[in-house]
Amino acid sequence: MTMMGYNGIGLDVDLSRGSLSPFPLEEGFLLRYLGGRGLGVGWLTEREPFPEDPLGEEAPLIFVSGALNGSSAPTSGRFSVTCRSPLTGTIVSANSGGFFGPALKRSGFDMVVVRGKSPKPVWLNIQEGEASLHEASDLWGLGAAAATERLRNLASPQSRVLAIGQAGERGVLFASLVNDGDRTAGRGGCGAVMGSKNLKALVVHGSRTFPAAKEELYKAALYQTQKLIRSFPVTARALPELGTPGLVKLMADHDMLPHRNFQDVSHRPEDVELLSGENLRKTLYVGPTGCALCPIRCGREIVVQGVRGGGPEYETLANMGANLGIYDLQEISLANYLCNDLGMDTISLGGTLAAAMELFERGVLTVKETGGIPLAFGSKGFLCRLTEMTGLREGFGKILSEGSLRLARRFGVPELSISVKGLELPGYEPRATTAQALGYATSPRGGCHLQGGYAVSLGFFGGSREVDRFLIDTVAGHVIDQQDSGCLSDSLGLCRFASFSLGEGEFARLFAGFTGAEIDQTELQDRACLIQNQERRFNIRAGFTRRDDTLPERFFTEAIPLSGKNRLIDRELHFRPLLENYYRLRGWDEEGVPPAPGRKE
Amino acid sequence: MTMMGYNGIGLDVDLSRGSLSPFPLEEGFLLRYLGGRGLGVGWLTEREPFPEDPLGEEAPLIFVSGALNGSSAPTSGRFSVTCRSPLTGTIVSANSGGFFGPALKRSGFDMVVVRGKSPKPVWLNIQEGEASLHEASDLWGLGAAAATERLRNLASPQSRVLAIGQAGERGVLFASLVNDGDRTAGRGGCGAVMGSKNLKALVVHGSRTFPAAKEELYKAALYQTQKLIRSFPVTARALPELGTPGLVKLMADHDMLPHRNFQDVSHRPEDVELLSGENLRKTLYVGPTGCALCPIRCGREIVVQGVRGGGPEYETLANMGANLGIYDLQEISLANYLCNDLGMDTISLGGTLAAAMELFERGVLTVKETGGIPLAFGSKGFLCRLTEMTGLREGFGKILSEGSLRLARRFGVPELSISVKGLELPGYEPRATTAQALGYATSPRGGCHLQGGYAVSLGFFGGSREVDRFLIDTVAGHVIDQQDSGCLSDSLGLCRFASFSLGEGEFARLFAGFTGAEIDQTELQDRACLIQNQERRFNIRAGFTRRDDTLPERFFTEAIPLSGKNRLIDRELHFRPLLENYYRLRGWDEEGVPPAPGRKE
């Protein structure tokens, strides 16, 4: 390795054989795929056979530190987990903050590729470059929190732990990975893949440091980055003060907060008030928490019923609250604690419960199937029980544990699953923002706001960055920019929230300064295109076509009052040009197929 | 009129007959074209026969107040002058700040359409709704400043005056209109059209006020607008502190400051320092000045050789300075005084001098033709003399007064005119920013940064608004957004600099609140599309085709070192996709022809 900022070494773990094999990571490959999501995607698509069965023994599960993990750049603590999703069948890279990413990198490995299936439950320990597998039979069945505590005692107290809870063990299709108690690699069911391998946790520690390759360039970029984060209102004030729950009121004001499985966006103002970040701050809130190297600290520490823990994020409030007609911060916070301990994605759980509630409202689903639970929208007091049943796959929870699409199909009304490619939509109404609608339809992992570009943010920033929420003609370009920028954040290991204040110019200068790579902003953007083209090729190989780049039927056919007008997304007038402009600007053909590898890559 | 915020009355002035006829402006037409540039374009294209000869008697010259003139919105003092340009043959709307626009509106007329040609020089007086024509033979031959002073004494001391200087009288093809001494409707030669009609000046005064139609909505929008302008760094600090001259160093740092007729961007650092806004502030600067209702106050009042006046803007420093190899603030400031008094566009004059200097450098042009003036790049001491000769059309100045394209053609080297559609480029190197390159190629009035979308700004804002300067695929959408937003600023009568901090959401709320029109941001954006489609249709009628949407040959064939690499705009790899994406996103066909009027309009 002449390039700096990396270990240049990955760890191959074959759980069937119990083998642990370090392997070199070539400089060209690192420069091609950077790290985090990019490197995970590059590895899965270039170096592994296509995993026919996401839960099969041969399917790889890839843990990658972000390229800037180990640097001092603000928010540079994020890492990715890449595999084929058992929930959607697409490629998925789940992303998490916390402190695990930098710890993995400092332990001596840039990435860990896990394959095979252990005959018995095990955990993987990496301490200062030394890796070992240990039996985990006595940990199996524990929640993530207890397992984490036990593993720190076993390995070393400074260790960072990435674990599954019971949901991952039992194959909940939207099971997550949990680190630092409440930071999760949430979406797409990576936890189920990990559980299927009988792997309970990764435990890492190391003290390697990474000096910047070009100190002067790096320092200048660092200074500018810090200054921008301090000076933009979103990162300087809004997120530190209220965290993501501050979005509740903003989204409600913009007619974007979903209600009753996305049937409408009509909440009573007093309900919104109850659910708001402002109210959370006044009631359960104890103080802010932050991930590695984060000056923003958007995390909320709360106390509920005497128990201290991580507070619900906006997505949890929207999907397990507003969209279900539930506005009780305490009930949602307790269910959120459960999700963090069982290891489940709150967005998919919320979306699945919302679909169940609409089925119940229609009389398709009754108390007979639910085991006596009245699943009406707004019914109070059942959220924790439903969460537990799902995470443990008990009773009706077994059906819920397969996600909204399988549920709605089972009852003959697949259109009630508000998902794209089988992944439940997060808490942003797409009829209220064409950018986000297109983002959902084109996100590589399905109905996701983040890999869809967090394009919704274009609609409510105010001032000169605002893009009209109902814009059609030019919005594809904005969505692509947002997706590209997000893909680079995910690969460099930076937080999406920092991107509210940073541009790709800063990314390029930080990366070039830290690693010494001769790369500028344009070339970095080409990397983002390559990574997303590879994701697209994987999905095409998995059988996805243009027909899957769509939205739930509801949004095309049911108009709801938004900004004083009845709006829907007209399939021909709105959606077709959005998608076709998107394909064209991506350089994909009319069926959404990228060019053969090589062009501009 | 049930819609508020307008007079609903225009004034038709036929100078051949000496007639003055008020006419009603229908609500539907106002709502369709808003005001300022939009209303001028709408009137010229829908209500007037196509003017075959821009300087012919029948060619109309249209003065229009911005839709928000007369409101209290920040920077809402701008107005437009629309006609067919004698320099380019395209449609042109020249835009100016100062105090004339609101005064025109408060005088009782939203717009004035001037046609015909007066047998003798005249001036038009409008006082409190009463219009009259007066002989101006004793004013003919005066500079704009003296004429303005005399006319205020004649009409009323509070009057605002929009006048031509000697350049307009004598038909300099890039003659401007001057108001308030140093605010000019500069580009495209509207001054020559006014001179061809024997019209020296418009003098206006009135005291009509315009209460907001929806007070609550208007006040909320006003509050938000003021807050955004106060909080964004560009409008809160950069422009107030250094004015547009603050761009000199920024552009030089970004390799965007042109040199030697755009042959390169290599200036000595000490020269840039001399020309900089920082140095202007340290030397000639007296204090800031501002247009009507402007909280930014980017204007610079200076004193040179004991004479107080308006300081040079960035464009003047770049085009009559850096691009000529001249870095003397004093010499440029004096020449700028002359341009303001003679009434000439400093960008086109600078571009024409630059072309002449390159012809001189090549030996095509010699001291024989220039009347003994050595026209080498960087030659000091001749700038004022050349300016005067051009404005008065004396000697070699007569040739210069026809602009760079006619000059370069005359000497057989048309490619040395750095112009698009015959309009000289402003001070931003297009090889250094693909967005601006596309903006230049597609601006309706030719090589213009403003109607080209001021897309260059995308490249240097830093932080999350930064768009890579060498981006290709998605940049057309950004350029269109910028052009649309700019078109709305020009129509509403707001300043482009306010748009650094405002979005079209603010535009819509201000306009709806002020006029009571039921219109939202999306519909306002549709107005921007209509206006630009009408401009495009006019230009097609004038004989322009896709072939004219191009750049000077230099930028396709001569690579210069930028950001450490040799860059040019490759005609096939870069420029073709830029233009084709642009057409497509605009909804134009492959030849750049808009659809038949009506669709979405």
C-alpha cells in the first residue's frame, strides 16, 4: 500500500469451516469503491458469485468501515453492511453510526466478509489485528443490549459490539444489527442474514491511527468542513436542539407526515403537538447523544418509566406513531426500546403494522387472526405487545415478521403494502414531493428515503435551496445529485446530516487529503455513478426491471388534499417523465439498464 | 381590476404622431406575464408585429415596472426594457435597479410602449398619471448625468429619470439606458433603439401606493424574505462588505477570471490583488449605495481624482480590466464613469476592446487603423480615450461601436469575437464551469450570465449548494432552475442577488400576498417556462437555430490549465449532451424548438 488512510487488509470469515483468512485489498480496488457502501457493493458484485438465496449458506454478509473512518473528519464514524436483502431480494447496504466503524478500522481490517453458516452460534472477536471465533450458545436468545454488555466483559471493556437480537436469530425479515445500544444498521433485514449464519455479534477493538497523507490539504478541508457544519442552520441549530424528532412538526406543516397507512396526511394539530420533537424535549428528554466525531449530536437520551435509553428518531415517530394514528410519546418510546433490543427496523415494522391496520379496517383481517388484538388505527396500548410478538415471531407476529408485502399478499390485497420493491416507505408522503417520489422508485434497496437521495429535503429547506415540491421537468437531476452525494457519504463513512451543510467539493478534499489519492470532485462523482450502476446491475440480475421502479398504486390513483389542492402522482403526466428523465440522465437505457461496465467507470 | 398590486394601465407613446394613449392591461394578461421582463416579452411577442429592423421606426421599445415594484419587498425596485436588440437581432430585456421602476409604477402606469420616431428630440414626462412629450433639442448631446439633472429641474425635483447619453443618440450598438447616475439597463443596445426614436429620456413621478391584497400572507412572506437575506452569508456579509468587486479574487481563485480576450486565466497574484474588491475598499471607496428597498447595498461609492461617483462593478473590472490585462483601479473607474455618462454597456465595450487587442496582437489590426493607439493587452493610459471615441463614434471608435462580432468579421477573423449570438461574454470563463457554458449558449439574449442563469454561482458557493464545475450529466436541470428563477426575479422586479438567499417559494408567497392572485410556486414556474418559450419563439422567428446555441470556437479547441488539468469543452463529449439534455428538459425538440403555444402555458 502506498495509498494511506486504509489498512489495505480485509478479513474473510467462513463460518461453515470456521476459517479466518486475512486478504489484501488492492489500492486500485479501494480507489474504485472507496469504502463503506461502495466497497461493500464493489466486493459483492465483482468478487462474489450472485447469491441466489439471501438466507442461504453461501450468501456473503459484508461489513465495511467508511473510507474516512479513522480520520478526524466531523461525523466520519459511519459504516455499512452489504448483502442481498431477504426482505426485498435487492442488494442492500444498511448504514449505521455509533462507534463501531472507526473501531473496526482501527482493529486492523477495512472490511470483514462473512460467509457460510456456523454449526453452533458464534461471535467474532477482533482485537488489535487478531481475529478469533467463539461459541455463543449462552448468548443466543439474549437481546442486543445484554449481549453487548456480556461481550464487552468477555473481549475487552473498550470493545465495540455489533450484535443481533432475537429478531435476527429468529429470521424476522426486517431484523437489524445494533451497536452502541441504539444505533442500528436497520433496513433490509441484514440481521436475518446474520442470524441465518448463527453469528451473534462482531466485537472489535484496536488502536491503530491513520495520519493524513497530505496534511495541509486535509487540514484546510477539515477547517472548512467544521466551519460549514457550524454555520448552516440545519446542522448548527435545528438538529442539535430537537434531533430528528424536530421533523414531526415540519413534515406535518408540509403535508408530508403520513396517516393511516398513507391514506392521508390529516392529523389534528394537538396530536402533532403531542408527537413533536418540541414535546419530547419538554417531557422524556434527558440530553443529546452523538456518534463518533459528531459535532451535531442529534441523538436523544430519554427516560421512560424510569428506564434510560435512546429516544425515538423521526422515522419511528412517523411510522410507529403518526402513520398508525398513535401520538403517545411514551408508548412509542417503549416500543422503540424493544425494537433496539430485539433488533428490528422500526420503519418496516411500522409499515407492516400500518398495512395490518388497514386490512383490519377493511375487515379483511379480524381479531381471530391477530390473537384478539384490535388492530384499528389509533388503538392504544398494543404497540409493545405487537412489537414483541413480531420480534419473537410468536402468534400473529410470525405473519407480521415477513413484512407488509407478504402480509398484504397473504390477504389478497397486495396494494395495501406501502412499499417499493417490498421495502416499506419511510415517513414522507410522496404525493407531497415529486423528488422523493422519484427517489423512492429508484432507490436501489427499495422504498428508502436515504438511498433515494433524501430528496424530500429539497422541498423544505426554504430559501434558495428549495426546489418546488411539485416540480416535474428538472427534478430528476436534483434527485441524482442527492443520490450521488448520499452514495459518497455512505462510502466515505460520513453522516447524511453533515451533507446538509457539505458538498462534494468538501468530500473530495477530505478524501484526497486523508488518503493522498489524486482524485477530484468530478472523479469522485464518477465513483458514485459506478457504485450505483453496480447496484443496479445486481438488481437486474436479481430479476428487477423498469416495472419495479414504481410506487404503491395508492399514490397514482388516490388524490389527497395537499397545499390546498387535491394531488396525486399522475402516472403518465408526472411519473413517466420523472422516470424517463432519470434514466436518461443516469445514462441508462429506456428500460433502466446501465451501459456495459467500463464507460466512464 | 379585481387583482391588486397593479395600475392595470399602460401608456402607448407613438412618437411619429406625437400621440399618448393609455390602454387597459387585462388581469389575465398580467397574471400570464407578471411584469418586468415577462410582461415586456409577452407584449412584444403577443401584441406587436415582429420588428424586422430593430432600429426601424416601427420597432417598439417597452418599459415595464416589475410586478412587485411598489411593494415593500426587499430589493423590489427593478424594472425591464424590452425590444429587439440591434446588436444581436435577438429579443432583449435589459434590467436595471435604482429607483426608476417603483417611480414609474407609482406614477400610474405599469408599462410604457414607445413606437415610431419623433421628428425632433423629445423627452417623455409622466407626473401623477399625466403624460406629456417635450422638446429635448437642448438636451441632445448631453451626457446622462447632466441630462438627468436638467430634467429633474424641469419636471419635479423628486422625479426619477431614465436617459440615454451620447452613445444612444449616435447609435452605438451596445448603448445603455442610465438611471440614478450609475444604474444601467445595459445589455443589448436598448440605448441605440431609444436614440433611433429621438427619445432622450423618460421622467416619472407619482405617489400612488399599493396595499397588499392579502395582508397576512404578504407579511409572513416579507418576514421570511427579510430573515433569509439577513442570514445567508452572501447577502448578509459578502455583498455588503465588498460589493460585486469582491468577486475578483474569488473568480481568480477559481480560474474563472478571463485574461487576454479569454485566451487564458493566468493573472499574476499581485495584479489580482490590485484589481480586487478588497483593494477598492482600501483605496477609492467612500461608502455603500443601494437601490430602492435594498438591505444588501452592494453599490460602491468612490472618489477618483476628486470626482465622486459610482464605482466599477465586477463585470467592469473583469471586462475592461483583467481581460484586457489592465489592473489599474483608477483608470478603470474613470472609464466606468465615462460609460455611465455616455451610456454604454461596459461588458460589450470591454469584449470589443479585447477582440481588438487580440487582432492587434496578431498584427491584423495596426496603429494605422486605431488612429495611433497601441492596442496591446495591458497597455496603460488609453482606456478612457478609447471609451470616449467609441461612445462618440469618432475615428476608430466608430468601428468599435458596432461590437466585437462585426469588428472581428471586418478583419476576417470572426472567431476572435468572444460572443454568443453577437453578445459579448461577461467575466466568467466557461471552460471552468459547464453550467455557465450551457447558460451562455442558451441565454435568450446571447452571451449573458444573468439570463443564462447566473449558473456560474453554482460552482463557487461552497457547502451543500456547490455543483461540480465540470459536471455534465445533470447540470442542464440546474441551469434551467437558475434560468427560471432568474426569469421570475426579472419579472417580479427583484434583484438577482436576493435570489442567492431566496427561492421560488418566497417569490410565490410575496406575489400572491401582494396581488391577491391565486398562484403557487409551481404555477409561477410555469410562467417562467412560458416567458422563456416566448423569447425562444421570437428568436426562432428572427432566424436563430440550434446552430446559434453554441460557444466561441476557442472554448472547444483551446485547452487551458484549470484546477491543475488542461480543460476545454469537448464538442461531442461535453457540449452535445449538455445542450440535448437542456432541450429535452425544457420540453423543446431536438432542434431547440418549443412546442406550439398552449401546452402547459
